[in-house]
Amino acid sequence: MLAAVARHARRVVYVSSSGVDEGAERQTDPINQLHADMERLVEKSGPAWTVLRSDTLASNARGWVEQIRTTHVVRGPGIAATALIHERDIAAVAVRVLTDDGHEHEGATHVLTGPEVLSRADQVRVIGGAIGRTTRFEEVPVRVARERMLADGRPPALVEALLASAENRPASHLITTTVEEITGAPARTFRSWAQEHADDFREDRRPPSP
């Protein structure tokens, strides 16, 4: 698929992970390993390329919609705090890189983060503030999280990759200004993301269908 794209593209932008360790022969996290492998393929694909190593997407919080709607409690494995980034900021950077008339971004790797480091508990509280409810995060053992995720019907390979990330991700206080430097606008906060998506997390108050 990448080869087909490369035959017709002048520029390729790949959205990778800020967790990729350039100096490591193998990544400790299977998801980061996938991104590292893709980065190497993109670099060899032919067209001018740029890699955007993104921190955790704010939109990942949508996976908590059902729990917050029904119980106002999010239960899951603890994951190290991170500077979540709004997906619209990643898109804005990608547009600038793809439409830039110069060569400033060719062969560059940009690390994109949001403006503040937040834990999962912080994120859940922020969502609660956006919907006007008290919400909280309850950490559960990885074993319990695995059972619940498999019961929800998630593919076993995906479950193991996500849990490996939860166990292996180191704490990071990295915050970059790359979004603002490239787009001219500061990176959006997670609070702004939560306010934009507040209705997704509110209880469904519509009357049941007859």
C-alpha cells in the first residue's frame, strides 16, 4: 500500500508516536515498534517525507464514553502521565507540512505534544468538569483490565499491545512548542477537547422508543 502511495505522491507525512526511541534496536512497546518499522519504510519510500511523532491523542478518551455515561467512573490500568495532544493540532501541522512551498520539513522528525502533562485521573476529572458531573478514575490490575477488554470483544493482539504500553510506558514530562512553531497557534488544551466533546460523555436523556 505504501509503495502504491509513493508512486503518486510528492510528499509523505507519517503520524508516528513520541514514544519511539531512535537509538533502540528494538522498542520495548509493540505499538512503538510498529511505528518505528513504519518510519523506516516511509524514509525509504522515495518521496520527500516528514515524520510527526505525536504524544497520546486526546481522542483516545472516547474509549471511556460508556463508562462515564453509565457510572461516572473509569476503570482501567494505570498509564504514565503524558502531554495529550488534540487531533486537530496534528492535522493542522500535517497540512502545513504538506503545503509548504519550501524544503524546511523534508526529512524532518517533529515531536508534537499538548501544553500540559495529565494523568488518566486528571483527564477523567477534566471530562467531569466539562459535563458538570463528578467523575473519577479507578485503577485496576492489568489482569482485570485484560479480562474486561477481551469480554468487550477487542482482538486479543490489540489487547496485549495496549496493556504492554500501559506496563512499559515511562513517565514523561516532555512538552514541545512544535505545534505553535509550525502553525502559528498554541497547542489546544485537553480541557478544550473535553468541552468540544462533552455531549459524547453525557447521559442519554432521550425517552426510550415506543
